[in-house]
Amino acid sequence: MMTESSLEDMLLKVAVFAVVQALVYIILSKSSNIFSKTIDRSSSFKTARSVSIRRILAALEDLPSGGELSPSPKN
């Protein structure tokens, strides 16, 4: 069973954690657009995602068919 001091310690840690999380949320919401509800932010993510997908597809197209690498030339 938990002693009274360990229960108090746990409650103090939970309270400090909640305060820190609230401060982080406040700081981020004031200093950036992470929590903003504008459409501009969501469209910029879509653009970045499509560029990433294009890069992955281009890298896959560079692989030879069959998945095997060509043999290196022997001297």
C-alpha cells in the first residue's frame, strides 16, 4: 500500500506535469501557428507531403526491376 508521503509525491509530480504541459501549450500557441486553424498551414503540409511522395517514388524508379543490383565489373 502507498504511504502518505509517496502519494503526495505522486500527486505533486502529476500537478507539475500538468502545469508544464499547460505552459508549453500556451507558449507554442502564442509563438507559432502549430495550433492555428488556418487553411494555409494545412495546404503547406499537403504540398510537402506530395513532394516527399514524389521523392520516394523517384527513388523506387531508380531501382532495377527484379530488386537485384547489377553485378559489379570484375577486373
